[in-house]
Amino acid sequence: MRAQLLPLAVLTVSLTASLTATARDARYSTDFDFLVDTVKRDYAGFACKKDLDWDATCKRFAPRFRECANDRDHVRNVMALPATLRDSHTGVLETKVDWKELPSKFDGLYGAGLCVGFDAGKWVVRGAMPGHPLADSLPAGALLLDVGGLPAWFAMGREERRVARFQGLSSDRSFWASLCNKAFPFGEARTLAARFLLPDGKPRKVELPRFGPDGKSFDFVGLYLPDGVVHADGAVAAKLALPWSKQVGFLKVTGGQDATTVKAFHAAFDTLKGIDALLLDCRGMGGGGDDCAWEMCGRLFPKGADNGRHGKLAASGSWQFDGPVVMLQDEMEVSSAETFAWTLCETKRVVCVGRDTGGWGIIPKRFAPPSGLAEFRLGVNWRATPITQFRTEEVGWPCDVKVPLGPRICAWSGEERYATSDPTMELGTIVLRTLHGGVPTDEARAGFAALGEGNLAAWSAFEKKAAARDKELAGEKLGKRFADDLEAEIEQELAALRDDELPPDWIGVTRRLPRLVARAKSIGSGAKVAPLEKLVKGAKNEIAAQQALLELLGDPDPKAFDDPARRKAWLAKQGATKSGAWVKGALWK
């Protein structure tokens, strides 16, 4: 039989396509080799992330690079491989592929006009936009039970693991803090069914709108400002006339650690001359360069200060303030924003109030793979802080006075003349008033830290001494507020576990339990937390089932969750649990 001859044009096109594919394969493989060798040689995180098996991970990824057919998929692979290092400072920065063709953290996520706080596996409403239709029916302190017909631990955990496939995450609290106003998985939907457990212990079903009033998202920075203070880029400052002083300075840093923010910070600080106390709000402050952080810190040291291994911290600006300072911090502060936080704390210059920072503690360096299709950064220096030698990667810089996200504290507002419910600002102002009254900084730091941890005996001893200087302290009332909040938080946890509409969050409560128990025993409420301990102790099978399910969701291979063999293996081991019954009936029908 005579062989059919193909036209020369067809042969040419086929040969060109083959050569192009071969050339691309070679580039992709070369990039893979570059990534493998660079990470193995330079990555500093292996010292703190000891469960990483880079060789095994690369072995799993090798076929993806080898079989890749186009630049878009290659760059996706270049994003996905370093993401397994779980380091927010590591990842792709630039690419020649259109970013619209690549996965984004915000794919399908919208905020419903709410601000949501994350606390070791649970999501709590912290506020709603002014004029929000749910403002009266969904109060601060409400706990998310389920969303989109799925348990919150699964629906939200799925989103975190989706993002973690292409973006390194140093800590989950940093990730969710960055999504505090865009946390809900709407996908393409305009509204989303959700169920919350209210502070009074009753569940409530709501229909979340994709956006808040006027099609906007919750403005975390703009709303959490004292009355009359208007947001400005970089930094904003004002003098507050409070009952205990007419010269209280307020300064909020709204930018990152860069030259633009430094300039705005100095200009804002200059307007505060004459103040006798300073409330320094760093929540949401961005990263950048350490030198910028240190220069801004210099406004609080008229004579400079010892900065440990980094030498002398110089005074900066046209004048420096040496009076009492309370700094507000949160999980959105990462990288060099954490440098700003630990510099002021290590030098004992401030009392910091709020939440631990985000935990981006490995300093990156930029690299360019041979193909030129993408550039990425890689954490190359797992540094310790210069004075106390503390390492912040994954754990963040710890605040002195931790503000809990319990149902009573979340709704705390009005006592210090702030329009929006902002317990961190409320407590920070009380601490500042105490410092202004003459209580030594170290004593105030220890006393209010005891309050945040539920150590009422230590708090009582402190407040009796402090009341002589701060006549408005009302320490017994404040201690009761925190004790009531803790008991309400325990009741909320119990109610959530006893809710049988969908499998409850056994993993999250297991994470939160040790601190709840310690705080409960400190206030003499060990008996109230005992039922929670008993429930968790009897839920070992449920905990194991949920952990295995989330591990399957978090596999670097996005096809793992749909793999029939992996599903069969999970069901064989976990199918007899209540979580297993839900999976069989709802997810894997």
C-alpha cells in the first residue's frame, strides 16, 4: 500500500510545533532544576519548618514541569512548587504571563460588608458597615457556623488551602487577617446563605449580600478611627480631648515601611507637639524596609536607644516624644511592620495591645529562573530579633495585652467615645490613661497582660495599686467584663459543638481549648470549661476524620480531592464517623 504524502506546508507546521514544544519542555525543565537547586541551597526556613521534605516534594512536582505544554501552566507550576514551603515571603513577584490567567487569592471571595476576625480556626463578626441591612440582626461577636450549605471549618478551610497551593502562607491568622473584609466564598453568586451563632446562644440564618451598602467592602482603616479623624495615605494624626487629658495624641500608620510613609509619618507626628500621651495605632500597617521602620521608631527616643545587634537606634524627626505610649497591633502587620512592632516592644518603650502580628519572619531575596517567564523571591535569612533573639516566622510578635475575640469583648464600645465597636481601641485607651496617671510602664504591662489572660488575682492586686493614680480605672468592673466574656466564649463553643445541623468544628476547638482551659482556671471557672474538655476528649475519631479530609483538600495536587482511590481510602477509614456520614451524603454522593 502506498504511503500518503503530506503537503510540505503541513509538514512544516507539524515540525515547527514539535520543535516549539521541545524547546518549551527544555525551558520548563531547566526552570525546575533551577528552583530545586536554589531552594535546597538558599532557603532558610528548613531550620524552623522541620516537617518539610523538599526532595519528596520535588519528586512529586517533576512530572508537572516535564509534561507542561504552555507558558501559563508553567508559571502556575513555578507558583505552586515554592508555595509548599509555607512561607509568605516566598513566591512569584513578576511574570510575562497575564496575571488574569493565573490563580488569585481573591478568586470568588467577597466581604458582604462585614469585618470578620479569625481566632485559631473560628470566624467571628467584628463589625458591619454603617447602614448595613444586617447590622441589627448580626451583632459583633456572632460566630460563623456554616456558609453556602457547608460547615464553616470546611468551606473556609477549602479557600485557605486553595490559596496555599500557589501562595506560601506563613500563618493562617495572617492570611485571614488580610481577608478580614473579603472572607466569604461567594464564587459567582450574588448572595450567600450563612448561619451564625449569636452572642445570646441562638443560631440565626441570614442571606449575605456580596457587598455592603453602596456596593462597598468594610473599610477597616477608615471606620476604626476616633470621631472626627479622617483617613490619609501614609499616616494620620489628631489631638484627642478626653476627660482625663485634652492633649492625647492619636497617630495611625496607614502605609508600609517605605519612604512615602516615613514622610507622611513625620508630617503627622509634627502636628502632635504638646501632647502628654500617645495612642499609636499600627493595625494593618504594611511591610517594606527595616531602615524605614527604625527611622519612624526614632520619634519616640529623644536620646536614641540600644538596638541590640543592630547597634544604635537614632532619634529622628524635628522633635521626639518621651511620654507614655500605647501601641495597637494586629495580625495584618507582617514583615518590616513587625520590625516596627518588636523594636518598640524590645526596648520597653510601649505597652502593645491587640493581637500577635502575622509572622513573616524569613527575609527574602529575589531570583530569576533561566526562562525569564517569572521572577520569584525566596526566604534566605531566618533572622532573630536583635535584643531578645526572638524569631517571628509563623508565630508573629506577641503583644503584651491580648484582646480576645469573645462575644462580649467584640461588642465592647462607647465608653471611650469611639463611634465604632473597637475593643482594642477601648482597652488601649484605658491602658494609656493608666500610664498617663503615673503607673510605671512595666507594672501596667504586667497588670493588663494578666487581665487579658484571665489571671484575676494578679489583675486585682495591680488595679488596687493603680487605682490610686488612675481614679477612673474601675478595675473590678473591667475584670468582670473579661471574666464574663470568657464564660460567654466557653458557652458559645459548647453550643457550636452541640449544634447538629452540620458537623461541628472539632479541629478548631481542639486548637483553642488549651488557652480556654488555662484562662478559665485562672478566673476560677474550671468547672464551666470541663464539659468542653469532655466533649473534645470523646471526639478523637471526628477530629481525625476532619484532619484527614482537610489534608486531602490541602494536597499540592488539586486533583487529589477528586481522586476515586483517595476518596475510597478516606471513606474506608473515616466513613463510620458523623463527619464521614456527612461527606458521603453531601460531598461524595
